[in-house]
Amino acid sequence: AFGMRISDFGFSLPQSTIRSPQSEFRNVNWTFVTRRWENMDISWWVSPAFVDIDDDGDQDLLAGTGDGRITFFRNIGTPTTPAWRFVTSKYAGIDVGGYATPAFADIDADGDYDLFIGNDAGRITFYRNIGSREEAVWMFVTDDYLGSSVGWLALPALADVDDDGDLDFFVGTWSAISHWRNDGTPTAPSWTLVTHQYANISEKGGGLAPAFADLDQDGDLDMLLGWQYGPIRTYSNLGTPTNPIWARTADDTCPLDLGGYSTPALADWDADGDLDLLVGDYHSRVRMFRNDAGPLALPAWVDAGLVSAVDPDELYHAAPALVDIDADGDLDLFVGEDDGTVDFLRNLGSPTNPNWVLTAVDYEGFDVGKYAKPTFGDLDDDGDYDLLMGAQDGRLHFYENTGTPQAP
């Protein structure tokens, strides 16, 4: 999970396919748009960062790549209907060597974003924005911002974890997290190394990528931690906004590690007000996990068994997606497969007690090649669900729904 980010953005970048018999869905009217959505075939080892770099009210995309550069896509659409325009694969001439991981923050409190970039040498490069919010002008300051290397790989994140009004600095490394406390001010940071083993967090899998947000809405920051070989870790802050105490969810006893190639999908599939989970695995099984914690607490996952209508002997790499595709008030299920197609399972149960029944194999004849991963959202803000699908080739496939919410 290198370069994981938490962002208030309308969709994620996935992989998938879909199809259904004409006799079953006579009014289906999907319109295939492109196999290269906005030409967003970026590079290898992509680390995305979303930021309103031109101060026009929507999020732009700047993605670090394995060759040490940054690719820039400007959003020329709106916050609700993004339209990506490729600008350059060598943004501002920046080259940090390898494995560029950008992070944006107003580190000098002058009203515009500054830029930090981690690299494979474990160092942080700093560019100060001497332009404006509307037009960034990057001035190189240093390629050793924190004064030392953290080892192989540097994955930066900034967050005010002590609630003193300024940003503190975190760098995920191959096996741990380093923490620098800001003892200066919002306009003039002064970094004090606290530890190279923040909260005694360590993973043998490597590539620790921290991200901070108030996940349980209790007024303090919690932490998500991506890493190379395992599930995303969740750390709840049991302390205060000024003195965090991190407690990892007990994934040793929690049944959420289904081995390699697990693919999660979050949705309230029992209509009790909190998010539940479906997880596809390498063997094309889809397992249900019910959240019994309630909406204002960290999830308490209960294994609710397999989705029996999904055939685990047919294909591999099941990638589930939940959406009320027929607008009948309950969630239906789509499952992407390794051959680039998607199966459709209609919910013939209820919002609180789903009963997914296999309705269509190779739904609508959609085929993205390999490793289909569907995701749904109203991308054009017209009141119905559109479809984005990812694939093994790293491209996005976009299908616009030109039908209705009841009959796409």
C-alpha cells in the first residue's frame, strides 16, 4: 500500500469489467467511453497526491513515479465532475532519483502549498512555493530536509498530532515510522527528532505508508497504515488530540487477513447505519464481515460467511463492488474476475438481509483484459451511477450511464 493517501475526493482508482444477458436487461444502455480514461496510464510505482494546486476549488492530481519524477494532471472540470488534463510527466523539472512520494502542506503558513518529496534513498526533498495559491513557483531548498536519511524509502506525511496549531512530520520507511515534532511555529517550523520507531510500530513486510484522519469522529486524529505485504492497519487514538495513544485493531484475532490479493469493498449492506465489509480473495471467494460497532466507533468485524452465489472454482482474484444498481433500496453485488469480466448478483433479499443471486456472468460483455476491479459513482452528477474499472494494464475504463437509476 505504498503512497496511501486519505483525500476528500469522489472516487478511487480501481480495476474491472461487466456484462449481462440482453433478455434479462433489455433497457441496459451502458455507453463505453474509453479504455484509457483521461490517458491516465502514468508509470510504475505510482504515489498519488490530490491538491488544489491552482486554487480553482477542485482537486488536481500530482503523482510521484518510480523514476523519481512527478506526473501532473490538472482538473479542468469541477469538484463533482472532474475532468483530467495531462500536463506533464516531468512536473517542474523535479527528479528525486527514484520512488518519488510527494506530500503537500503549507509549511510556512503563507497561504499556499509547499512540496515535500520522499525518495528511495530515504531522504526528503523540499521545494518552497514562492509563487501564489493560483500559480505555484517552486524554489528548490534542499534534498536533505530533515538532515538525515531514514534508510531505504521515505514516505512522508504531515499532521498536527499534538494539536498545537502546527504540522508535525512523519516519514514511513521500509520497516518503521520516524517522527519529527514541530517545536517552532506555523510560519517557521523547527524540527526535533523524536524517534525513528514511532509508537513502536513496525512491519516486516516493508514500505510503511502512514495517513492521518479522524476516523471515528471523536475529535482526534487516527491513523491508517499501508504496507507492502499485508492488510491496511488501523490505529485508533485512545488518547487526546494533544497526546495520542495508539491502539492497533487486533488483526491477530480479527478475521480480515485473507492472504494475498485481498480486495475490500465497504458498504452498509445490513442497513444498520455503519459500514460493513466484503472482501474478495485470490481464490475468487467473497467473504462478508458485518460491523457490529455502530457508526461512531472503530469497526468491530464479525465474520458473516461467504457469499454462496459466487463460484470459487470458476476464476481468481475476486474484486467485489456494492451498489444499488436498480434503485430498489438495497445493495446489489458485482464481482470483478481475473479474466477481465464481471459477474452480477442481484439482491433479491432486503436492505437488512441481503440475498445475492447470480444473475449474469460476463455482465454486458464488458472486458478489460485482466484483473477486473469495478467501482461505481455518479461521476457526471446526473443522479445515476456510472462505472469505472481498473485492469492489469494500469488503465482506467470509464462507462457512462446514459440510462436511468432504475435501468442503467
